[in-house]
Amino acid sequence: MPTPNTSTTAQGQKLSVVIPCKNEAENLPILIGEIAQALVGRDLEILVIDDGSTDNTAAAALGAGQKSGADVRVLQHAQSSGQSAAVRTGVQYAVGDIIVCTDGDGQNDPAFMPALVDTLLDRGPAFGMVGGQRVGRKDTAMKRFASRFANNLRGAMLADKTRDSGCGLKAVRADLFRRLPYFDGWHRFMAALVLREGYDVDFVDVIDRPRQFGVSKYGVFDRALIGSIDLFGVWWLKRRLKKRPAVSEIAPDNTPEG
């Protein structure tokens, strides 16, 4: 199991951890405490996006922030708008230089967050994202089959370099994140969208954990159907991007006339 990394490459970089969630009041206190421990010593804020929860998700998040000493901000949707919308809200309100996304169910282990962030910084400005790739999946056999089929099809169409687009753990440069085209489901195509903008991507193996409390808010077949439609949409976006020009700014000539 990885331990928190205090690499000097992260110095001067503020991190914003974005957690989209709905009815995760039981999981959030554990998750927020783990994030605070994993990223101890970093300039950090945690944004919990409460996507129309009917439990005390907001209060649980704020209480966990006080207990852990972490800077926790809670943003609420008046009604449930979906995971993609919650991620977008977090990205819009984040003030960090790097945005780290994770699911609110606690299946993504925060112990891997330092590795994602430091790998992104070590790779340099040509890289826009480092994502997690799950090993030891804890999902049902049906979900694993559906995920494997979707990932193979997506890889063939988009060549996005990832075998696991469904992993919620991602570290993305904030300025780039805000430039990505938004649509419902974009979080599942983040690598392809980053590559479309001319940046490279990398991946880190992460351990998948079982959910401790609650149930998944997403089904297998409805997600697969919507994802297949999105897949063709992203394929179209890639094909419609014209050649990206190299841009240079011409400085004014301030030489005094004589």
C-alpha cells in the first residue's frame, strides 16, 4: 500500500479534491479523513458536491472537515443533476492548480492521490492528466464484464491509452480541465478529451475497495446504453477538431523613433 508522498515537485501547487456525491453521509467522514491524511503537508482544499442528497451528506462533510482539520467546502445542488454535473460544479468552484477527482463512495483509496499528483508534475507541462487504473476490482461479475466490453470498444474508437475509463481517481491540470467540452458523461471520457486538447496522459495502478455503506447510484445497462451514445459523440468531436495552430505573440517595438 502506498504511503503519503511529500515530493518537492508538489511545492507551490494548490490541490483541489473534488468529490461528487449523493447520499454518502456514512462514507464521507471516513473518506475525508483519509484524504486529509494522504495529502498531509499539501496546500489542500476538499470540495464536496452534494448532488441533491436526501440524507445529511452536507452536515457529515462539514463535520468531517472540522474533525480532520481539512479545508472542506460543501456545494449543494437544489436537485440531483448527476455525477457529471457535480464534477463540473466542483471544477468551476475549485481554486487549486491541480484538481483531483474521486468518487464519494470510498471505493477509490486516497492513499494513491499523492502518486497521481506527483506523476503529473514529474511528467511536465506536456501532460494534462494522470488517471487511476483499478486492479482487484470489487464489482460484480456483470459490472466487470460490461466495463471490459465498454473499455475495449472505447479504446478501439478513441485510442485514449486507458484500459479503465471508469476509475474515479484522476489528477488534472485545472486550467485544462475548464477548457474541456462538457456533456453529461464527460467524466468517463476524460483521457480522450485531454488528448484532444493536445496534451498527453499517463496512468497509475490503484487498488479498488469495496463500498462500506450504501448502494451504487448507477446501473449497468442504463449506463452502458448512455455511454455508447457518448462514445460516438466523443469520436465525432475528435474528428471535427481542425489542425491546432502554433501561436506566438508579437511584442510591440518600443524602440524610440529617432
